[in-house]
Amino acid sequence: MKKILITLLVAIAALTACKKAEQPAATEAATPEATLQVLKVGATPVPHAAILELIKDDLKAAGVELEIIEFTDYVTPNIALNDGQIDANFFQHQPYLDSFIAEHSMDLVSLGGIHVEPLGLYSQKMTEIGELADGATIAIANDPTNEGRALLLLQANGLLTVNPEAGLEATPIDIVENPKNLKFSELDAAQLPRVLEDVDAAIINGNYAMEAKFNPEKDALILEGAESPYVNIITIKKGMENDPRLQALMTALKSDKVKTFISENYAGGVVAVF
């Protein structure tokens, strides 16, 4: 009887040892997923969300689970960031951010620039800028920086002159010379591609132009150059600059992989700046 009892105890001890030996392997297998830190980034669909999709696996390898929240306007992403609903956003340039902060008193800062989306003049009624008639109506964005940017594009192409004191936030009332007597329809930037049938031309941001299936290099009558100061940035809340998740995001975005993707997919409608 004693021998049987001893044999049973040895068997139980052996089974327990096996269980303990198996446990670390199971824990080790679960660890990578368990330690991923979520990073929520708001973005407009093209090209921002597409670029972020490209680097999801790179961030996962760095221990970050990237969650992309898509927006279709230029106001909500900054509100969501300021309210803590997202950790960063990717849709705007510095002049727009500066204007938004001044108007809404938010503590938001740029973490760095990624690309520029050249602004262009598009039309369904003309094939070249020389066809622009006297009294033509041009649709432009109604937010301060993109409106001024549109007027400065027309000025750079000799179509009008803006009061230099108005700076980057010029509006039609700041036009001092308008030899073609151009008229302007001021609309939300996202609406501009949809009104081309109703106006002679529209000055459209690169991302919205591409969403409307325009090829900026081929379809724009006039187009900003790659030297444009309107670089699209990653925006975060002030004080978060050293967050490891955000640093990993910037490393992944400023890679040869992203630069090649931009070059091969956007035909000059997006230009990397790193």
C-alpha cells in the first residue's frame, strides 16, 4: 500500500511539473499582443488614411496598435484631438493649424511635416488657363488659410493682385487688382469638387481633388509647386511630444517605404518633404 501511495505522489508531482513547464510558453505567446499600446490617429481619407494604413504593420512591430479614425472635414479632427478622443491627427498644414488655434484657443502643436498636397485650379469647362473668361466664377475654400492660399495661387499666375498686408489669410475683399473681374464662390473645402458643374473653375485641395479622381499633374490648369509652405503635419496636444507611440509613428512615416508609396501612387498630387 505504501508503495502504491508513493507511486501516485510521484505521478502527481510529475504532472504538476509538466503544467508549470508549459505555462511560460503560453504566457510568452500571449505577451506580444497583450503589450501593444493603442494609438488613435484621426485622418482624412486620401492620402492621409491610406498612408497610415501602409505603416500599420511597422507600428505593430514597434509595439503600437494603430487605430485610424477617418474624418471628412477640417474642423472635427482638431476638436476630437483637443477633447482626447484621438491621440494625433493627420490632415492639415501649419497655417491652417495656426488659424484654428487662434480661433478656438486650443493647445495643439505640430510633431513634424510629412508631405505637401499642391493646391490646383480645376474646371469642367476649360482645358487651359488661357480660356478663363472675364467675369468667370471660381469656387474657393471658405476657411481662412485655404482661402488665402487660393487667392495667392491666382496671384502667382498673374490673374489678380492681393493686398500684401492681408498675408496668408487674404479674402476676396483684399484683392486690389482684378483685371478679369473674377467672382468667387466661398464653400467648405470638401464641397469644391461637387460644384464644378455650377462654376467656371474651382481651386481644390490635393486630397479632395484625388478623392474626386482628378490627377493633379494632368488635370489642374494651374498647380502649386513642390516648394509650397503648406506642408501637411502630424498634430498632437502640447506636452505629448515625447510619447513613445508618437515617436514610433513619426519614424514609420518618415521612411523610404512611405516616400516610395507617395511617389508611385499620387502622380505629383502629393510630394514627400522628408
